[in-house]
Amino acid sequence: MQHASSSGAGQLRLALFAGLAELAGTRSLEIPWAGGSVGDLRQAIAHARPAVAGLLERSAVAIGGRYADDDVPVQAGADVAILPPVSGG
Amino acid sequence: MDERMQQTHRGERDQVRPAADGALVRRPIDPQRLVAAVASPEAGANVLFVGTARGFTNGVETTGLEYEAHDSMATEALERLCTTAVERFSLLACAVEHRLGRIAIGEAAVAIATSAAHRRAAFEAAEWLMERIKREVPIWKCEEWADGRRAWVHAEPAAARSGDAGHERGDGPVDAGRRRSRGRGRRR
């Protein structure tokens, strides 16, 4: 899945929130991305930041402000947010 | 947004009075302003709910809370919930504000104002809105305790939903969990 050096490979900048940002040590995580699904992206994030793996399992992924299931493709350069379980109110 | 504009241009009232308005704010919430915003001569009931930062949970002292949000998604979700509440409960108007940033114990974290011809709809809509806000709007709370520790609250998926509108753990992002589980099978 890691084809970062192949042609067309891009970067993906992920917005992280709350406890997820704290575990990752950043609110904006950049990872190499050669394309794949939201499910693939989850694996890539867990690989890049093992500390977030547990909470990531329980988090939702949004692309361009819309929730995306694991089979949705993610383009390099997409606006991706990782949203841990919410606790507003 | 359109509703706000329509209300503004209608000019029947002396102030902007959106029928359904949800917003994130980074300043103290003024509950009375929200009630005024939903007031209507057709109303027989205005309900105001104010969720405040509780100082003790299960005997543990909380010294403050901090909230953050995915701003655009949370704002959109709050607006959509308000619009849905107006339709679902036949409200005359509805206004919600959720505060972000650090808040002190006793301060309002969220406020909901509804107006309806009769009280039942106004009460039920406020309760429904609060439940939905806690379950699905991308807002997060960090609890700060008296011993200096702090932690973001992310409910376990198996945790039971609570009817309490306060700040206990145990409410989950039900919709996010459901969404997540659909595509999960082949990877686990």
C-alpha cells in the first residue's frame, strides 16, 4: 500500500481533533498517500502513529466535511478529518 | 442562512429572528438573548435549557472544561438539527448555542431555546435536540480535574446512553459508530 515513491504519489494532510490530536502529538498529520480507501487510510494512520490506533478504531472519517465509510476512495490532497467519539453538550 | 435573510427582510419584527439557528460561540452564552430570539406572539411556551459545567462527577472534582469542534461540520450539524426540530415538533422557532474554549465551573456550555404554541412540543424538542447534540455533533470536551490532570472525553462504543444532559462520560457518537461499522468487517 505504501507507494510513496511511485509517480503520482501525493501527500495527505489529516485534521485531528481532541484526544486523537493529543495522542498523535499534532493537530495536522501529514502522511504519504498513493491512493486507497478510507479503510486503507486508517491502516496508514495507525502505521504512522501507533499511539492513535485504539482511538482511531472508534473514530469517524470525514472527507470534505462529509462522513465517509471505509470503502470510500480517498484522493491525495483531499480535505480529511478524523473525528473521535464526540462529547459535546 | 436563507431563513435569517428572509426574516431580516420581512421586517415584521424589530430584530433578526431566525426560525432555526444553531451556532458555535467563543464567548459566554447569554441564555436570555436566546429566549428573546425565539419569542413569538403565537407562542404559548418558551423552553430554555442551559447545560452547565458541573463541578463534581461521581465525587471527583472538576475544575474546568474545554471544548473544541470541527467548526464547519459542527455548525452545519447544529443548523440542520435546529431546522429538523422546527419541522418535527412544529416549533415556532428554535435557537442553539454551544460554547468552545475553556469554561469555568457553573458557566453555560450549551443552551437551547424553543418556542411552540403548547409546552409539550417545546419541552420535547429541547430534550430531543440535547440528545442529538451529545450524540452526533463533532464537538469534544476536555475535563480538567483538581489534581491537575486533564483528559478528552471519548465514550466507549458499548457505553449506555445517559439521559442526563450534564457532563458525565457514557454518551457515545452513536451515528459515527454505526457509520464506521458498515465498512469495518473485512478489516477486522
